[in-house]
Amino acid sequence: MENYTMEGRTYRYYGREAPLYPFGYGLSYTTFRYRELVLSPVALPVCANLSVSVVLENAGQWDGEEVVQLYLQWERSSVPVPRWQLVAFRRVAVPAGRETKLTFQVVAEQRAVCARDWHLEPGTFTLFAGGQQPGQRTRAPSEVLSARFTVTGAARPLHDC
């Protein structure tokens, strides 16, 4: 085997084709709503971590659990990267008619790309938060919010951060 790329070998690199059963696939007996996706800071140095918060509301009649998923998408990268990458998830129980605010940390290592070694690059990124992958079509409705942030500075090896 001479080609070690993951392109065409895993659904993360299939391009526009959707997987049959993506991560988080399933049905719920209640309805969840997402709002107030906040990224802090929206412009961060290349080695810094990103703080994320989002409000999850159970707008249905039944108590339920939701798997909140965060995905990262590179606008441009010097090497091939996944269409989007899962960077955090959490299963949350929310009683009917209640809401909860969730906080996450997206660490710099999760933005690293590998050429010959792991390094961090400046650029623009989109972070998605919701109960499913971005663009996924399911029978149970689930919102996916998105927000953009930028990374500033010069590219540097991951071990220098």
C-alpha cells in the first residue's frame, strides 16, 4: 500500500456524500432547541484555547437526554483535513420545559494539522454546536448552530505551544 491518506476510506473524508448512520444518529421522544452559541475569544492567538458556551432547552413534553456535539471546520488548510471534525460531545439530561447552559473548551491541539509533524496554523474556522452533524438530515429535528472565529499569528509546531 502506497497511499496512506484517509480520503475515500472514512466518511470524514468522503466529500459531499453523507454517511448512512452518522455519529449521534437516533430518535428522541422530545424536542430540543439550541440558542446563544458564544465563542470566546472570537480572535485568538495560534496557541490559545477557545471557550464555547451554548444554551440547550427541552421544549418538549417529556424529560429527555441529548448528545450535544461540537464540530470544527477549517476554511483553508495547507494539508487535507476532514470536512468537519468532532471536537467535543456531552450527553445531557434536561427535564421537560427546562434549559441548561453548557460550557466546553476546544484546546489548540484539536486545531492541529499534520504534514510531516503536527503544527497549528492561523486562519478562519467555523464551530458547529447541535444534536447532530452539520447538514445531517434526520427524522427527528435538531438544530445546529454555527459561529466563526479566527486564529492569528504565524504557523508553529504544536510542541512549541
